[in-house]
Amino acid sequence: MSFTRRQVFGLTIGAAAFVAAGSRVSFAATDQTEEAIKAFTGGADPKEGTVSLDTPEIAENGNTVPVGVSVDSPMTADSFVESVLILADGNPNPAVATFHFTAMSGVAEAKTRIRLAKTQNVIAVAKMNDGSAFIDRKEVKVTIGGCGG
């Protein structure tokens, strides 16, 4: 991943302001997570099933937690996954990653590593091309927090 000079400068200023303020880390409220899900799905209520989240039950180090997501979809022009949103409801910003797919993707699967501040729910929301949405949640117990916790 590469950053432009402006992005790095903005991150540096943001970090300096955070340190200078002496603020404690605040964590996402449940309503922030729900708002992010509603915004992602366009207001549709996601149903259980179809999307499968793969996370460890216990993460010894919250700095690098492996997460995998897959969606059971034929991935044809008529029926495919448009995108998948990964959220961590105990992090300061619940939205962690978004993956975009097309019918030409063949499968709707992705793997990444995320940072978790504390024990919390990791949530995957899949948005389909017909406007429907699906959700899966897993609790991940974090022994050493990845965001200074």
C-alpha cells in the first residue's frame, strides 16, 4: 500500500493532534456500527446466512488478526455479490475493510488481517446485486489489544 504525500501528512497531523490532546481512545458505539451497516446496505435489513466469516476465537495479539470472508453466490450476471464490508464494533472506527466484486470475479472470497483494540464482534455484511444483504458475526477474544489496549 502506498500513500501520497498529502495522505501521509494528514495522518501525521491527525496523530500529532491526538497525542497533543492527551485523549483516550474512544471505541465505536453499537449505534455507529448499525449506522454503518444501514449506510452500506442502503437501509436494507441484512439476513443471516449466505455470508461466512472466518476468524479465530482467540487472538493473542490484536495487532494482526486474520479474517476471511466468503459468500455463497453463483457469481453470474444475474446473481452476484457487489461488495462485502468488514466491521469491528469495538474499534474507534468500526468500518475496517470493503471488498468489491463483479460477476467476473468468479468467487466472492477475501482474506486480510485486521487490528482489534479489544475483545469484540467482527461483522461481515455482503451486498448483492439485487439489493439484498446478508450478515455474519463472530466474537474474537483479544488478549493483547492492537490499538494500545
